[in-house]
Amino acid sequence: MAKKPKQPADLLEAAQSGDRLITLIALRDLLAERLQNTESSRDIASMSRRLMQAVEEIETLEKIKRAKEESPFSLYEIRKQFGLEQEALKKEHKLNSIGAEHENN
């Protein structure tokens, strides 16, 4: 089972850590606390929307992290290790350029 990241004292500390997951968790907690203590309908709507976005992003990052821990040799990692990802991107860019030229002619 994956370890939970150490929780920072506040959002600023989390953002300064440079860790996106930790920052999103701190943002989620701050939004939840403020949402619980607000009475403004406008603020409730916007904070609720942002809270749900943060929760979805956290879930996605945690799934990615778990997948990497369970299978550290994903196709992306293998390509990255051997420098193949950049080559694939260059080829895709070249094909897109050729396709754009063909459409323009």
C-alpha cells in the first residue's frame, strides 16, 4: 500500500515543496475548511467546483503513482529510459507537419 505524503503545515509550504500532489491536498483541505465556514452562495458554488476539481486531480495523481509503484517498467518509462519518447515525438511532429503541408496544397 502506498505511503501518504507528509502533510505540510499550510498551502504556502505545500506549494514551495514543488510536489503537485502535496499542494493539491493542501488546497483541498483549505477549500474544504473555508467552504464549511462560508455562508455566501456565490462563494459556496465556486469553492465547491474547485474543491471537486482538486479531489479529481488528487485521485488521478494517486492512481498514476500507484500504477508506477506496481509496474515501474511501463512503456513510457522504457521509452524514456532509452530516449525513445523524444524520437517518437519528433516523428509525430514531422508527420503532423507533412499532413499540414498536404492540406494546404
